Amino acid sequence: MPQEIRLHGKTMGTQYHINIPLIANHHFDQKKLKHDIDRRLQAINQEMSTYIPDSTISQFNQSHTTDWFPVSDAFLKLITTAQTISKKSRGAFDITVMPLVNLWGFGTTKKHPFPTQAIINAQRKKVGYQHLHLQAQPPAIRKDNPDVMIDLSAIAKGYAVDELAKLLQQQGLQHFLVEIGGEIRVQGTNKHQKPWKIAIEKPNALARKVQQGLKLDDIAVATSGDYRNYY
């Protein structure tokens, strides 16, 4: 029977799962790997979680200054990627959307009564990726509107998945599946030496059924839906 190591834990308000098929004569310290995984995820959360009051992102959001705010190289790299996507999508993707996310109750605040158009318009004045500026050396970011806040929820989990994949690769592992809350990356094959197979869930809040299966090979995939978590 083909063997497989499965690691899991809690992170980013959800769970992570890692499957490592033992299809090659490769030995590694499973306990140390689990420790390294949890430590890396903790470090990412400490920078990018809006639910940790003293995280890097929380401190930036709480700051009402337009001065440069020092960040790590990794944090700046992710912000740079987000800003590039914002420009290419003409603002369809925008990490400064947090005031609106909170207004509708999907962020760190509780749901409010249905907001009026006037309230929505007031919050929209705080949104716009153009208000966020980056500096390479020393790594820093700043906002030209003191009310701007950022939310990395749409990109941080994918970043964390990539970081865990790098960690596994550094261990010499060539076959694995990494998943954090629906964000998935695979490399190599599964324990049966066949392409990894995942299921896309049918968008039905009342039942959990498969919409479609996918076979993956050295690729990442992410899904999202509004049929369970909505206003």
C-alpha cells in the first residue's frame, strides 16, 4: 500500500493540509518539518493578519500618518505584486478595499445594518490603490490619505502556500500537495504516482457535492464563492 505523510494545522482563520507521498527513497525529519511549517506560517500571520492587533498590517492600518512605514522585504514584495495586479486590472483587484470590507461585515468588525449610499460613498473615499506608495530601499510603504487601510486576504493565503512549497522543496521533496483554505499548489504526483486530483465544490449552500474534478500537475489553483459567506 503506497504511503503518504499528512500534516495539518490551523492558520489564517482556517486550516492547512499538506500531503507528501513517500514514492522515493527520501528521508527527512517529519517532526522538524512540521515545526518549520508552523513557524513559517506564524511569521507570515504576524506580518499580514488583520486579526492580530500588533501585526505589521494592523499597525500600518492603525497609523494615521502619511510618513514612510518600514516593512520587511517579503512584505514589500507581496504589496508590490498586489499593486501590479491592481494596475493591470484597473482597480478590479485592490488591497485598499478594507474600509468597505469592514462596512459590510466581512472584515474585523461585526456586520452593520444595511449601509446607506451616503455611508458607502464616504468609505469609498478611503479606497484606491493609487493612495499606496512603495519604497525599495529601505523597504517601506506609505499612504497619502491617512484613512487608507489595506487587506491582504485575497493574496496572503496564496503567498503562504507558495512559501510552504518552497520550504518543502528545500527539503528535497519533489512530490506534494499544499492547501490553505481552498488555495492549493501541487508538485509531482500523488502516492499512486498519478496526477493529483481535486474536486471543485458545487456552489450550493445546502449540500456539499462535487461540481467538477481537476487533475493537476505542477500548478496552483484557488477557488472562492459567495454562496455560504454573504451579507
